[in-house]
Amino acid sequence: MGKLLGKTAIISGSGRGIGRALALKLASEGASVVVNDLDEAPAAEVVTAIETAGGRAVSCVGNVTEEDFGERFVQTALREFGGLDIIVNNAGYTRDGVIQKQTDEQFQSMLDVHLIAPFRILRAAAEPIRTLQKQEAAEGREVIRKVVNISSMTGTNGNAGQVNYAAAKAGLVGVTKTLSKEWGRYKVCVNCVAFGFIETRLTKANDDPATQIEIEGRKIQAGVPSAMLDTLKTMVPLGRAGTPEEAAGSIYLFCIPESDYVSGQVLIVGGGINT
């Protein structure tokens, strides 16, 4: 018996990296999962991996910044699995640059993907969650739902060259704090995980082809300068970057019944880094 048997989860950006690891983890504990990615192939691969292991999953492919994506994402869960219990806002990428070299479009793109997209997903979920909770209360049942927003230590502490990313991720902390107050009456725990140095394509050397991301036909260079990678590792008290599976584990803590009275919190996951 898994801890999440009968639950339905939607996870944005779950075709790769941390999101993929989390989708596999939640499914292994019994959750039905709606997998999202920009591209069909990685989303399909995760769905297949879950189904092969005996779980249930469907894909909802698309760019989270599309105006109708939030509604489509939520409705996929309701239509395919008949419920919505866990929402993880994980999708994102980076477009770094010092402030004097950033364009309005570059700044806005980070707000769009890291702040506005989660807002729209959560807004789309608000009425279904309210309706489901009302039905459950009438039946004398209490169902605790979970929202986990993925921020970054750049959002909590700042980081040179990432004013756009920092602003968006800091805003997501504000969303978390506010919704934990608004949605408590609906039995929803809303928390946030702020990651430090985790091994994903966003933290590979930026001369690695894997760090180039294509969004709607436009290629965007993510990643970190090679010279910075060793320095970053020495800053981590544990002496290494975290794995996607370790990162997913910290999100998982906020999804299971043991955290049913934890809400409005920001968990720093940085291997011991505090500043």
C-alpha cells in the first residue's frame, strides 16, 4: 500500500530532471500522475516508465506559459483520473545576465514561466478544489490536498546575474505564503521548496549542447559557466551537487500524509548552504 494510493498529481516540467524523478516517485507510492513537458518524447517516456512499473499516468504536453495551459492541465487530471490532490509547479529555465544587459523581454520571460504560469495553474485549480472539498465535507470526509511550488535559493538569497530569475522565484514564495492562508479552509497545504545546486541541465556547463533549450522555435542557452562549476561545489558543505532524486525526495515530503499539518513553509534544499 503506497502512501499516495488514490491520489492524483499534476507536475509541470516532469519530462526531465527533478520533475521526472518526482513523477516516478509519486507514482511508485500509488499516485496517478499527469506528466508535462514542452516536448512529446520526454513526456511519453515518463508515462511509459510509470505504466511499465504498474502505475497510472497520462501526458499533457505544452508550454506552461500558454494562456490556456492551466485550465488544460487541471482538466486533464479531472477527466482522466477523476480528481486533483497534488499540484507541483516545477517547470522552468534560466536566462541569465547582469541587469544593464537584460532586455524587458528577457526579464518578462522569467516572470512568465516561473510566476505567471504557476498562478494560472493554481487559479484554474481553485474552483475544482473548492467544489471537491465541499462535497467531501457534506459526506463527512476530510481530504488533505497539497501544493508544492518550486523556488530557488536565488529567490530567497539573490544571485548575481539572475535578477529576472530571482524576482520570479521570490514572487513564488509570496504566492505560497498567501495561498496557504487562502486555501487552508479548503484543507490544502501550500508549501515551497527552494533548491540550491542540483544536477540538472540548467546546472551543466553552458558550453554543453544539453543546456540549449528550444522554446517555440527559439533556442535559449541555459547552464552555468564552466569555471563556476567547481567553485559552486566547494560552496556546498556536503561537497557536491544534489541529484534529481534527492531533490524530488524533498518535494515528496510535502506530498505525503506525514506533512498534513505543515503549510506556508519554505524548505531550503542546498546541501547545507544557508546564504
